Amino acid sequence: MAFAPQLPGGDRTDGHGGLGIGLRARPRHADDVASTVNLTRDYGHGAGVFGVNLHVPRGSVYGLVGPNGSGKSSLLSILAGIRHADRGSARITIDRSAVALCPDVPEFEPWLTVFEVVDLARSMAAPDKGRNAVIGALAITGLAGAAHLKVAHLSRGMTQRLGLAATLVGDPQLLILDEPTSALDPTGRAEILDLVESMRTRRTVIFSSHVLSDVQRVADIVGVLRNGRLLYEGSTRALIDARLTPRWSLRVAEGAERVVAALERTPWATHVETAGPQSILVDARSMEDGERGLPRLLASCDARLVSCEPVAANLEAAFLALTNQPPEARRDGMPRGPAL
């Protein structure tokens, strides 16, 4: 099957040693559902994960991002217990039977129906649950009307949904999703992201994605991998603030002079320039300063606002700024967000 609903219990420790390459290891917190210390799996020729110190708090949605080949799938499979590390340790603080993994390319026997796949998963992950659990998992993943279809007749996107349904039917406490939206159209992707977001506080979710806007939309915490090393772990907002100068483009129907004058007197506005007769560019000390301060300032100026848009202040721009920087420049302490 394409999921791992039940895994042998207990914490996993695959040796010790090795200096952490990347973020300094934060002590494990009592509220971490999953964590690693100097975790290394070396496949040779630079492939694998190296010295990873990961911390996933209970009830959070953790987004793992990185280029192809950065080690995302390897890290998730070690956390799920289906691969071993060479050095370091991975720790899960809940019963392993409450951990479920949905891989990036779920595969099922082609002669089974959608209902049979999910029911088989239920029989292994939650044998005490009945038919209603299967019906519920199909409903929340948008497959209720496809229960009778055979796997051989499913599209790539429907197979992706089926993998998620088979993972959810056991009601896991920790859900590990490898590229859960990779084969979905925009509507399907939005539905799955809404589902992931709805699990916050009720479950802990770790998901990887190469669609950075998806991670920014639903993740409380983001981890950035490159070449198997964790370059950053913390909030998206802190990463943007650390790597970018938050900038907004304002367009007003009238009152541009008043807005510019007010911005120039405002301590959180670090740079103000006129980009056209009614257009203004403003840099802020932080995303929060701009998001809170701009509406108040515009209201106080009685300006007629046409548009207010952030300029490149998103996870993609911060990710590129972080991953394009040579590793040597970060060796004495890579950036991380506030302590969790």
C-alpha cells in the first residue's frame, strides 16, 4: 500500500555524533510532537540529509520547502519510521500507531475500488472503526461520489486524494504529507489546503511542497532545506522580515501628497518614494509594521485608496534570497525564526 498507518512504537535513535551542519540544535521542547537532533542520512554524492535539527510543535502545521533533491522526502520518511538514519536521532512523542504518511506518488492495486482501498487502510490502521470512518474520509477528500470506481480508472489528481483519504481514515494525530497537492488542479489544491488548515490544533501536520504560496497560506512554521541541510526553521513572517525589506505599492485617487508627508514622519516607514502622480512606494521595518500601520495612516489622511499591494514580500522571494546565498556566508549561525 502507499501509506504507513502503523509503525513500530517508541522513539527512534539511530546512533549519535556529528556536528550539526546548519542551525544550532535547540533543546527538545516538551510540546514537540516530532524532533530530530543532528539527523544524517548520507546516500553519497551529496544526496541525503545532514545534521538536521527539526522541531515540530503539537497542533502546528509545519511546511517543509526546498528544491528538488534537497532531502524533503528522505527526512519525512525517516520521521515516519520507514527509513533509518546513519547518525543522529529522530523522536516522535506520540504512539507510532497514531502516525500516518502519505507519499508524494501514492500507488494502489488497480483492481481495487476507491472504497476498498480506504477500507483496507482502515482495517490496518483503525480496526475498531467501521464503515462510517471510510465514508467520512472519502467525503472530506472529495471522493464520496467516486467510491465505486476502480483505481485503474482514476486520474492522477484523484489518486492523490485517495492517498490522503487512506491516510486520514485511521484518525492520526501526526499526519505527514509529501507533496499533497502536486497533481491537483487549482481548485483541488485549494480544497486540500483548506483541509490541511482545518486540522490545525486538532492534529499535527508536516507537509512538503514546492509551491511556496501553498506553504505561506497554511503553515505556522516553515523549514527550508537545501542540499540536505536545514537553512531555516521558524515563522514565515520572521523569514520574510529577516531576508527582505517589506515594501508596498500604494495607489490613491487623491491625496498622495498628504500620504507621502505622513509616511515621511512615521518612524516605521524606512523609505518613501513617489512612483507616479498617484503612486507611492513605501518600505517598512517589518511586515507587521506595514500591515498595521498603513491602514491607520491612510485613514488618518482621508486618502481615497485605489490599491495597496505588497511588493515581493512573500515566501518565494525570501526563499530565493536565502537559498541563493552561499553556505559559507551562513556558517557561523544560520538564520532562524523566534524560539518556538
